[in-house]
Amino acid sequence: MRRLLSCLLPLAFLLNSCTMGYDSFQTASVPKSRFKDTKPQDFGRDHPERHPVHGIDISKWQGDINWQSVKNSGIAFVFIKATEGKDRIDDRFSEYWRDANAAGIPYAPYHFYYFCSTADDQADWFIHNVPKNARMLPPVVDVEWNPDSPTCRTRPAPETVRAEIKRFMDRLEAYYGKRPIIYTSVDFHRDNLVGYFKDYKFWVRSVAKHPKEIYADRSWDFWQYTSTGLIPGIKGPTDINVFSGSEQNWHNWVAAVEKEGNS
């Protein structure tokens, strides 16, 4: 009898664990990240690994990149800094987009918006420096407060911010044939964007909590969840992002935006 009980108890425990439910299992087990991180954050159930499509965003600070290693690591897309304000271009933009293209990684150029220059001046600068074939995915406008900027710390009224952003994006959409993506941070979104631009795709920064907890009523498409990730082929920390949908959603969207650009 004792031998029978000793055999049945482990089985009973196993059966009981199967009735704990999905929520209990998810809370107790955080999925292992596919990429290393020097300062990993525990997001609990809403861990980025629940999203299958990962990508990076880069600028000249990433230095020399082994693009084949980046692709082999599972990176599915890359946002590449192109321009800033009305007169600055990233030193490695041309190199990066050509290398990403050669490696077969979908890519998009992004512009860091300055509120000390007009929307038209910045659109002219972006269009002058970003060829139409340098944007496989839609272009991105990066809008956030920059309190550490040595040249532009101005904070216009929300209605002015929205009008300027809209003018800039309209210019890019007319020229490139793709509706731009909006990248933003928590404070800038709270101050200017809540309830607006609902027909645009959003790329949001949220490195401590899941976006649904801190972006009021915002449907997001890309989530920047860390700035301290380690990607094979890149030396030093790199921003890592996830796409909100499934792999099939991703492939369908990429095909759709490629068609837009060719129409």
C-alpha cells in the first residue's frame, strides 16, 4: 500500500498542476528572452516574448554592424536614423540602409523632429537626404521632448505640436507614398497625442511596463521595450522592439506597404 501511494502521489500532483489554468502558469513562468539584456525588465505575463516578431532601431552610435549575424539572430526589421531637424543627417544612414537591404532585412528611415524648425524645412531636409528606395517600410517621425538638447528645448502648445507633426507627415506621405509611423515617449504622448492620430501606426517607448498600462487609449503597432539589449553582430547596447501582431500579420503588412510604395 505504501508503495502504491508513493507511485500515485506524483501522478496526482502532476494532474493537479494541469488544472491550474493558463493565467496561473503565465504568472509563475516568465518566458526566456531570445536576446540578452544588460538590464532586463520583468514584464510578467506581458513579456515581449509573447510577440514573435522582433526588430531594432539604430543610429551611428551602433558603429560597425555584421548584418548577416543580425539577421541570423532573428531580427525581422530595423528602424534606421536618417535625419534630425532641418540640417543634420546621421553619418552612417546611407551605409546602414544599403547593408540592411543587402541582408534582406526590412528597414525604415526615421527623422528626429525639432520644434525649433518648421515642418516644411524638416520635410525638405528629409526628402533631400532619403531616396525613395531607402524606405522599404514607411518612414518614421520621432516626436519626444528633448530636455538635454543643446540647441532646442522649446515645448510648443499641444495644438501647435499636432499641426506641425501633421504637416510634416503629409509631406512625407505625398512624396514616398506611405503613411508615416509615429514614434513617441510616454510624457510626450500624454502631453500632446492622447486621442489624436488614430489612423496612424504608433511605435511607443515603454521600458518598465507594458504599453497598455501607460498609453491611454492608444493602439500600438511597435513597442520599444529596452535600450540595453545585446544583439549578435552589434557591439554595445541596442534598442529592441516588437511588432504587435503575429508573424502572418507581419508578412501581410510588409507586403501591403511594399505595394503602396509601388502604386
